[in-house]
Amino acid sequence: MEKKLKHRFLDAVIIGEIGTHTDNGIIVTTKEFAQCFGKTGKKDYLRSYLPSVTIEAGRHLMQHNKYLFKVAHGTFKIHPDAIKHHRLNHKMK
């Protein structure tokens, strides 16, 4: 069974294929996300994916389907618990 995009995305972040590590956490842009996963051919889906998994403004708790913070237009920070949870619960390929 093929992994969900969320798990493939977090795998790519963990191995350093996508994202930038900063003092404030791991930052990912829509552009680098689309470059990494653009092979799927679902461009509209890829453009809307990061905004769809963004935690609402003013909230801080991660949910299974909301694990990014919007930093700026097209720029997102990954909730640190998303990485911890993924490493503990999902095997990477």
C-alpha cells in the first residue's frame, strides 16, 4: 500500500530532501514542496495541500490532519510534534 502524502512529506523532511532547519524550527515552502512531489501530476492538489494541513491562527496544538503553521505567503513551519510522532509511529522507506 502506498504511503499517504503526509507520511511521504514528513519522510522527506526528516531525511533532508525538503525543508530548511532554522532556530525556529523546520520551514517548508510551497515551491519546494511542489518540486519534491510534482511528479504526481496533481498540481492543484499540491498547491492546496500545505494550506489544508495548516493549524488555524491562534491555535498551537497539532492534530492528525493539521500540523503546519503558516509563517508567510507560501511558507510554513512544521509543528515539532509532527516530526516526533512520525518518527515514533511510522517506518520510513
